[in-house]
Amino acid sequence: KMETQLEMVFSTGHGQEETKIFTQQPLGIQFGSKMPIIIKRLRLGSQAQQLGVELGWKVHSINGTPLTNMSFHQAYTMLSESSAPL
């Protein structure tokens, strides 16, 4: 069976994007409760840190769905639902 995974595309702030594939919980990222979703803290030794996610990166899309024009509640719900099966 295909391994469940969560694909997140981040805007790194220099007009560049980074795609990271998460395969397990916890993701290890913390962010503020407003849009855009910006990485504020990384849990030490977490999957996010191992993948090279950096502070200040903005979440651009989750599993191919852009967060543009979404409310924080919509984006957070989508992130929760997408990471639940991991």
C-alpha cells in the first residue's frame, strides 16, 4: 500500500518555494493563529527540523491545495485532516 504522506509547499521568502514530504506525526511545527501560516517554532529533533524546514517560512499549499484566499480556520482544518492519517 502507498505510504500515507503529507506534502507541504513553503514559500521561503526569496520568491522560492520548498516542497517537504511529511510521513509521520508529530510534524514538529508551530505557527501563529492567523493567515498567512508562518512557521514560528520548530520542535527540536522533529520531522520538520530533519526535513530542513526553517523559521519564517510560509505555508503555501497542503497536498497540492493552495491556502490562498482561505481563512485560518479553513487552512488549519485542512492541515489537521491531512496530517491525521499519518
